[in-house]
Amino acid sequence: MTVIILIAAPEGLRGHLTRWMVEASAGVFVGNPSRRIRDRLWELLATRIGDGQAILIEPAANEQGWATRTAGRDRWQPVDFDGLILSARPKKQLNENSRPAR
Amino acid sequence: MPDIWWKADPQDLHRLVDRVSSVYVERSHLDRDENAVVIINKQQTVRVPAAMVAVMLLGPGTRVTHGAIRLLADSGTTVCWVGEQGVRMYAAGLGPSRGAGLLHRQAWLVTRPKERLAVARAMYNMRFPGEDVSTHTMQQLRGREGTRIRKLYKAHADRTGITWNGRIYKAGDAFAAGDDLNRLLSAANAALYGICHAVIIGLGASPGLGFVHTGKATSFVLDIADLYKAEYTIPLAFDLAAQGLTEERDARLGLRDLIARDKLLGRIVTDVKSLLTPEGTDFEDPEANLLWDEHLGAVPGGTNYANHADLSVHGMTDNHIAVIGPEINDIESTP
């Protein structure tokens, strides 16, 4: 199962995604897209999300059983602690490319 | 020129086998809202994951906008109108498969008596597993099939205790004639035809080029649907009648549950492909823009092969009539 969450997405993006997945609540999408289609949808979301944020949670062959992808501005970054993926909140002052201190 | 980024590439679309079989809509409007296909009625608004659905069955009281159909066609979703009166009319967008290989193959088979007979035999063979029908004529096969169906009706009547007075069916007006059982059968068959039609269109084959059936624009649909009636619609109709469920809706929902349980959609895909293509060939070919040539086979399309420019302009002929409303500024009507 795949879950996608869109926050402050530009107009038309949420509607587009409902063609592939079910919008369970505002901005929360659930579905079973195949790996190929997941990648292609993510590619589209990541390029069009603009000032909003996109989070994709998908099954993965790791200890947790799932992995996340994020895109957009001021997003929380997945951080890998020896196989355990946690999320790091950005500090407002950090610029886009720096990683938060561990 | 607006940026139509929402257009799906064939790569973006799920294969037919991976899709939910059907969504039935009645007494609602189908529209487009912010790139989504929406179903609107007095109670609620629902967005349809069209790219995850093989076929949309539209019942009475539906109204569809051009925008909705554009999105459905782009999603590779087949649209079927099904009526309470058994009158079916089909419309189809582009299926997920956009090559013409399977269609050529089907046309080749159906126009050669020997090959056509082989396919028809293969269809009957699916219904008489373990029997050798390779020497039977079509006449013998029709007789065998009639006997098989008659036995089947009787067996299910004995099993459920429902009286069976024969199949009463008025062509073109399926729901006018017959008892509850016949009406249930007709309704379940109508839904089965819709699913089979969706699979055939989705694979890029023709619904009209039948092998056993002939003369109807949906002959191949009838051919394929006949493979599953004994297993699905006939027992279902008797079961429902025995439970006192006599609404056409019960037949549709019952069939949908069976299709989901047995993953029938995938089986129909496999059957259509195995009937039309020899073992080991795959006609999931990508679309190609070619022009046919009697010596070279094919030459690239999208090229102007003229030696000198032909500057004559062909206008509309006198018998083309267009009805066009006044300009509207808002293209995306929001419901």
C-alpha cells in the first residue's frame, strides 16, 4: 500500500492524483500503484509541488517495512540512522541543502 | 497554448490486469473538476480513480461532460452505457494498449476459414475440458453447446429448488420478457458483456470481429462472454433467485463480487490473448506511426512524401453540420 500526502499543493495537482489513488481525506491519498507508476507519479509531483510539500510512504524491503520520499519547500527530511529511517525537522534558518545536525 | 501536463503517457497507466473491474454509476453527473473525474449527485461528490478502473458502467440518469470523457479516455478507461431496458450502447476511449498488432492478428484470423474454425474450436474446447473437439464441425459444436447449457440449467434448478421454464429472451428488449430468473440472467450477462468489452478494447482488439458469433458489432464480445456464463452468470442468477434477491442491481453486485474473488479480469485478458496469439508472442507493442507500403512493408509516417506541394485547400463538405455555442471564457466548469 502506498500513501501520498500533499500539503498546499498547486491547483489541479490533487485532482490529477485522484485519477490514480483514492483521496481518503483532504490531501491524503491511498492506493496500490505499481512501482513503475509510483515512480512516474512521484516524478510529476516533485516537479510540480512548487511551494507546497509532498510526502510519499511506500512499502520497502527494509527492517521498518516502509520508506518515505519527500519533496517541496521547508520539508522534513528522511534521515538514515543505520537502516532506521527517521524524519528530521528543518530549522527555519537552515537553507535548502544543509542537513540538520545529528 | 495551455500546458496539458495532466495528460497520461501510456507508461503512466496500469495494465488492464492490475485494475479494478468496474464502477457502476446511476442518477449522477460525471464531470471534470481540477483534473479529477468526479461523480456528483444530490447526496455527495466522489472522485473516481479512473486509471485504476477497467470500465465505467453508466446506468440510467447519468449525464457526462466532454471534460470527464476526455479524462476517462486519457486514463485508458472504457465507458459503457448500460440501460435498465437491456439496451446497451458502448463508447470507448483509448485503451492502455495502443499498438495495432493484436487487431491485425485478429483480422487475419477471422478472414481465413481454416484459422477461424481453429479459434472457434479452441473457444468450445475451453468449455469441454478434456474432450477432443478437433474434428467437430461448427454444427456439431453448436449442438453440443446447446445440450451442455440445457443440462446446466436443469442442474442448477434442482440444486436451488427454483422452477426453470426455459430461457425467455426477447432480443433487443431483454427485460420485457421472462420471469425474475431470466431478468437476473439478462442483467448479469449485460454486466459481463461490459467487462469483456472493456478487456477487448483495452487490449486493442476489435469487439466486432467475432469467430463463433457474426454479424453484430459486438460479436467478439459475445464470443468471449460465452466462455464464462456457465461458471458465473448462470449459477449466480439461480443463487440470487433462491435467496429472493430479484433486483437487477443484485445481479450486477453479485457478479462484481465474483469477478473480484476470482480475479476474472486477468483471466479474460489471458484468454483473449491466448485465443488470438500463438504461444510465446506478445502483442503489447508500443504504438508506431507508420504508413503501409505494398513493397517495403512500412515507411515512417509524419513525413510529407509529395514531390511538389499540393496547395489546394479542402474545406468542409456540404453535408457536415456543426452546432457550436457562443464563446465561453471559463473552460474548466466547476460543478
